[in-house]
Amino acid sequence: MNMVASFVTHRALDGGTYRLEGDLDLRAPCTSAAEVVAGGRLVEFTAGPAALGDDVAASLGIGAPDSELTFQKGTLRVHRSIEREARSGLVERPSLVVWRGERHALVTRLYGLDLAEVLGLLRSVRMSESEYGLALDPDPSAGSAFARPATVVKEIPGLGLLELSRRTKEHTAQLPPWKGVAVASGELFRDTLSDGSPFFVLSSTEIWATLVPLASTSVARVPELVGRLALRRTG
């Protein structure tokens, strides 16, 4: 039995919003990732639900934060840790940096920065929160800029893991040489990963999407299921 048609809107870290509509199960939350050049270094940020920072800290075995302060209308927590490379004995002291707002959180890991430097870096990528997600606004005068379009990653039960981003010329150059299947949101191509597993690419004038089917997904049904999903990007 099909679900009643529904829609959700998710905001990527570069400010673009993605509206997904169809009779699939769209209730799962999403994450957004972006690479930003800030302070002369390449930094990867991940945004997601408010509990994201706690989940990441728990997965790394990191306890209470060493610093906690109010920052850009949210709470900023910095967790210090020590990592030792078994072979070389090299010791690293990364910081897990977590900003938590009303509904969403932003997470990154930084190396070799003290608290003042962490704050300086974050000030160069101002954050804003809406009901749909977080967005970053890199400050060009501080030398900050997106390295590439941000992505939105969402699991859709019965279908797979969907990753969305703004389509670029580089994406166009990666399109397979064969013709895809026309679906509601563009053209769908099937390909294989290095391990032989199937994956799909959905390309439209505005959106580049990759889809990795779940283990329980009938690969033969993917074109039909994707055809029941309408995608639109704004911003």
C-alpha cells in the first residue's frame, strides 16, 4: 500500500533548500555537509538534528566538553581529546567542536587550534538557523569560502541513501555516456561501485543526486520508486 503523498524541505549548509515530495516515507531527518576554506585551512562541517553533537561525541568515546559558551544564538562546546598513532607514536590533540541551536547542531573536528582560534574561525563562517536547517555564510573579507557545493544526505526507507547537491559543470562531465531513464525529477542513470554494488545518479538542470540502494531494496524497482519522488532546489 502506498503512503499518502507528503513533502519535506531540507536546508543545505550553503543555503540551498531541497523540497522532496512523493508517497515514499520522507520522515527521516537529514544531515548536510560542506567543505569550507577558513583561516587558510580546509574545514569540513556537518549539520543535523540537535542531538548530532552528542551522538558524535559518544561514537568517539569523548566525554564532557572542556569549554562551553554562548555563541551566535546557540551553545558552543569544545571537547579536547588525544589520539596516538600506533605505528609512529605520533600524538594528535583534535578538538570536537559542536554548536547547538534550537533545533539543529553543527559539528567539526579541528586540529592544532586553541579556543580563541576556534572562535575566530567560526566567526568567519557565520551561522543562521531556520526550521529547515542550518546555513553557513563564509566571510570573503576573512578569507573564507565554500570549496564546493554543500550536500544533503537523507535515508529513505524502502529506497536508499540519497545525497543531493547543486549540479555543477564537473558533475555534468561525470555523466555516463549512455542514455538514462526519464523520471519526474530528471534523468536517472544506473552504474556500479568499485565493489560491484549498484548505485544511481539522478541529474536535472539544478540538482545532482546519487542514490545507494538499501540492502532490502529491489534494485529493479528503483526507477519506479524514484519516479514517485519529486525533487526541487531553490536558493
